[in-house]
Amino acid sequence: MTGLLLDGEDTAVIRQTAEALARVGTVAAVRLIALVVVAADDNQANWLQTGVHDALVGPDDASDVAAVCGQLARAPEEAVRRGAVEISAWADDTRC
């Protein structure tokens, strides 16, 4: 799954996968996004952010990604914690 989130050849795959995972909104789904956020280059991170944003502002009720990020901010893995903080900021940006 992480390969889809960091696909260097097809940014549409990054966006769609991030959106789908954010819509699922479970701790496991958001954790996958958090793990790759810290490994992503700037272009990949922009597409990850766009996918998460699409899920949060879409017509369907997306889960509360910010609340899940709050849980992940206490994860034992530093990469997950850092990624969760980044995603939480993206979620806050959609509320403006």
C-alpha cells in the first residue's frame, strides 16, 4: 500500500489512495498516510495533502481525521507521530 502512496510515476494514484484511506478514517488507514508523509518528497506530499483534503471536503461524510491524528500523535514510532502532526495541520486547513 505504501508504494501506491509514493508512486513517483503516477500522482493520480497518490491522490486517490490518500483520499480513499482518509475516507476510511480508521487508525490503521491514517497511520499508512502518516508513515509515508515523512518519506515523501515535496511533490508527493502535495498530492497526499490534496487527497486528504478531497476526502475532508467531499460530498460524503469523511471521518474525523484530526481526531485519529490525535491518537497517532502518541504512537511509539516517531515517523507516525510526525506524519500525524502534518496530516492534522492539513485537516485544520480544511476547516477555514
